Amino acid sequence: MTGSLQSTGDDWSAAISELCRDIRRPVRAGLAEVAAGRASLDSVAEAVSVGAGDVTFAIDVVAEDEVTRWLHEEGSKRPVSLLTEDAGWRHMGPGPDGAAVALPGFDHGGPRIALDPIDGTRNIMHDLRSAWIVVSMAGPGTGAPRFADLELGVLSEIPDTRAKVARELTARPGGGASVVDLDLQSGDASGQRAVVADESRRLDGGYFPFFGFHPALRPHAQRLAADVSRRVAEAHGADPSTMFDDQYISSGGQLALLALGRYRSIVDARGAIGDRVGDPRQTCKPYDMAGAALIAQEAGCVVVRLDGAPLDFELDTKTTVDFAGFHNPGTAGAILPVLGSALEAL
């Protein structure tokens, strides 16, 4: 791990929570206008550009504006590097007149933060399902951080317009994971509690999704899921008819549900599938899931590469991240070996 934020971590935690609040408020306000019939769906759902990492929709622009405002505000007080899918890495710090100025690189003594302002845009822009703000913070360093450098993960929920409460999950390495409930009117946090994986080695009777929402990848992901479920049934007597699917278009959301026990496992093999079958692919990127993976791991979940190796990637907007997540080690021990065999047979 490079650097340490032990003396400033609490300050940055508060600033990050404020950023999440400031992103969530205008996003949900725009959705409320659509829900009330005062604005069209195109006002939030129109594709406006392709950023450094993914398609940017109109609703993303609102969030990115808040991020840019926050970056200049924080950068006027202390140095920071920030990665977003729209802009890539930006480095800011106090200038001679007190305003934030661009810095030449990472070597400034401040944290390195990767941020997905709306992970799950396609869900939330249709007011269908929660999106999540995914924050992955590393300490100071001279280059882009890697997953092992993370010192803080935050998952802050952007729920649909019918919700009155949002959840915010946080974790630090070795410190466990926790969640609080945020009142969306007052902003008050309450009900802080630990997020701890259960010990059940249940291999059916729950959700075991294999993610693949792109139409070209979907049949291959489902074939992989069917092969794994068959192998788990043969090896462990599981009932495949109760191994349920769920195509949640949010890596952060998937890992939140894994940590909270709503998912028993999640497999995102889009990169591997695309490589093997030659189909187009939209894949998970580091900023989508790094902080979320840290939270799930600190809750006691197993989140690894498809072959069971530890996660290891640079936080950028280009790298493909395939991963397998399991609610606890017992579930991982049963499914990971057959996942490897099924991938070889794909």
C-alpha cells in the first residue's frame, strides 16, 4: 500500500459523503420532473457523448457538473487526483490566488480517488432501480493507484423517486464494512451497522447471476450459467431451478447486494466471453467496482478474478475487469472450481 491517509482520512470521508449527497440531489430532482410529467424522458436518457470510459447520457452530465464543482472546491484547499469515466484523471491543488489550479501529475501528496458518479445510469434514468455512486480512494503516490492501494471504499445509493431512504456502505482495509441509512429529505444518517457475510454454504434457493446484458453476449453468459449450475448440481446436489438470475446493470449495485447477502454469487465474465467468441462487449472497468469490491471483501465476501487469483489492476478508464464474487468462502469453494471448468468448455 502506498501512502497513508490516517491523519486526513476522516476529513476526506466527510468530503466524499458530501459529494455523494450533491450528486444524488440533482439527479433525483431531474427524475422527479420526468415522473411528474413536467419533463420528457429524453431530458435525462438521451446519449450525448462517449467519454473516456463509457457512453455519457444526459443524466450523467448533471452528475459530472457536480463532480467538477466539487473537484475545484476541494482542490482550492488541498491537492487531489480524481478519475471519472467522462474526463479520465484530473489533478488539482491550491494556486497562488487561492483558486484551484491543474497540477502536472499525481506526485502532490494528496489522495488519488476514482469515482463513478452514476454506476447504473441505465437503471436510474428510467426510474427503474437504484444506481450507485462508487468511490475508490488510495493514498498519495507518484502514479495511478492499483486495487491493492485502496484505503477507502464508498458505495452511496441513488434510489428511484419513490424512495425516502438511501443506503451508504463504507469500508477500509482491515476495518470491516458498515452501512448507514440516509434520510433523503433531511440528509440525516441513522442506523449504522456492520455488514458481515453469513456462514451459509447455500448453493441454491437464491440469486447466482452471470452478468451479460449486451444482446451479443447474453446467450454465451447464459450458456456459461447453465453449465455451472449443472456442474454444481452434480457435485453438490444443488437445485438449478432455484438458482435465480438477475441482470442488474451496475457493478457497484451487484457488489452491494453481494455484501448484503441478497446475491449468493455474481460472475462477470464479459471480457473472457468476448475474447473467446469474438462478439462485441461492454465490460466492467476499474472505476465501476474497485471500491465496491473492497467493501464486499471487508464484509467477508470473496471477490477475485475468474481463476480465483486476487484482484489486481490499475485504476483507469480502459482496463477490462472480469470478476467472480461470492457471499462467503464456503460458497466460493464450491463454485469457483466448476466455474473454471465451464469457462474452459465455453
